[in-house]
Amino acid sequence: MELYSQIDLLVKFGTYFKREAKELIAKMMGDRFNLKKERGDVFFKTNDSLTLSNKNRKIKKFLKKVFPLSSQEIRCLELFKEGHSAQATAAILNLSPRTVESYFESIKYKLSCSSKAELLEI
């Protein structure tokens, strides 16, 4: 049986895990543990050759829960980490600077960061 045919089971497991690991998660948050920082750039990489990366709607929904950044947000973050300003990023991606700033606000929210500087530490 292929794993992606069991997405509903994985979603239920995620809910169960959050409930059972509530105390551990609270401790990690209290210690300001940052998995994104620990894993480095690997945290942001996806592999299209993996079975779960196919085009199934349920799989996409599941992956969005696990990996919340859109491809455009990832690209903005990559350019920012390379030293590009929001205006330079906007020019490179052919977007308005306001759109890029909106992406950064979304990225900060999704990654639980309070500032752009904190994004550099991820």
C-alpha cells in the first residue's frame, strides 16, 4: 500500500501527535528551540521525486500543513538571505515592493519570527 493513499491517516496522526506531545512542544517553545534553525536550509527544501510530492489534492493539502511556505515566499526568502533588499527582490521577481513586503509579513507569521533579522537566523 502506498503512503500517499493514507493521507487521512497521516493527518489524524498529526492531530494525535500534537495532543500527546503538548508538554514537549511547550518545553521546546519555552526554551526557544527553533527546528528551522537547527536544520538549516534543508528545512526549506522539497524533493519533487518523492512519492508525496505528486499532484494529488489531498497530498497538497497535507504538505501545505507540514510545509506552509509557497514557492514564491520561498524564493523571496532565498533572495533576502542572499542579501537582496525587498525592492531588489521585487525587481528580480517582477513584483511590486509592496507585494514582496506582504510576502515577508506572511513568511514571518508562518515561521513564527518577529522580525526580518530573525529570518536570517533560520
